[in-house]
Amino acid sequence: MAADSRWRRTFIGDKLAAARLPGDIPPEAEVGARIVEEAKSLKDEVVRLRFNAATLRPVVLQGRQVEGPVEERLARASEELTQRLNNVVATRQNIVAAVEVDWDQVAQYRAPGGLILDAVARRYGVRFSKESGDSAKLARLVRREAIPEELRQLMSDVART
């Protein structure tokens, strides 16, 4: 975790300096431990997000792949929504069970990164905000060798197109 948290540690130090807050840059091990701790605390939020995605996804009535008379489309949509409503409890139970399986080992990879980073930053008296450009600032701190080769290749391919 130390190598992974170095750029996060630097980010927090930069935020502290920008906010002109006193204090030392926290040690890498401390930041890494707080990332894991905060990620684990977000289990309910992960369940909520997955549950909402499963139950509140759009019902598509019009598009290239949707065929049939309007009445049939509306009937199918109504049936789908009724089925979702009837399965709310089971859907939630399945999601909770899936999230709990190995949560303590994978929380930092499954919890929303922005929420984790903001929770850790708040512990040091600063905030992480995607809206204010913090994602780009953080990305600039990540060393090239810390990015897996397949991800570097993907980003390179995307940038060329």
C-alpha cells in the first residue's frame, strides 16, 4: 500500500499547503491505513449505489433496438417495472450478500474513489472535489511506472483515436 498511497499522500500535502493549514504531510502508511478504513466504512453506500443501479435503470421505450407497436412497448415496460418492484427485497438481499462476501479485502477497490479520497482528506482538514479539478491534480501525481502496462496501453490507444 505504501507505493500506492505516495501520490495520495503528496496530494494531501499539496491541499494542506494550498489551504495554508499547519501540520506535516502525513506518513504514507498512515494515509494507506486511512484509505482502507474509510473504504470499509462505505459498504452501505456501495450497496445503495448498486441497488439503485439495478432497480432504477431506465426503461427504454424508443430506440433502434426497440420494436413493436406503442401499446406493446408500454405493456413490456409496465411488466418490467412491476417485476422490479416485486423483486425489490430479493434484489437488495442479493446485492448485500454479494458485497459482504469479501468486503474487508476489496473495499478500497469497490467503494467510490472520490468518496474515499474526500473522507481521508477531511481527516486532515481539507476536501477532495472532482468538481474543482482535484481529479486532474491527483492524476498528475501518479508516476508512470505506478500505472499497469495494460492500462497505459489502453490510454495510449484511446488518445490516438
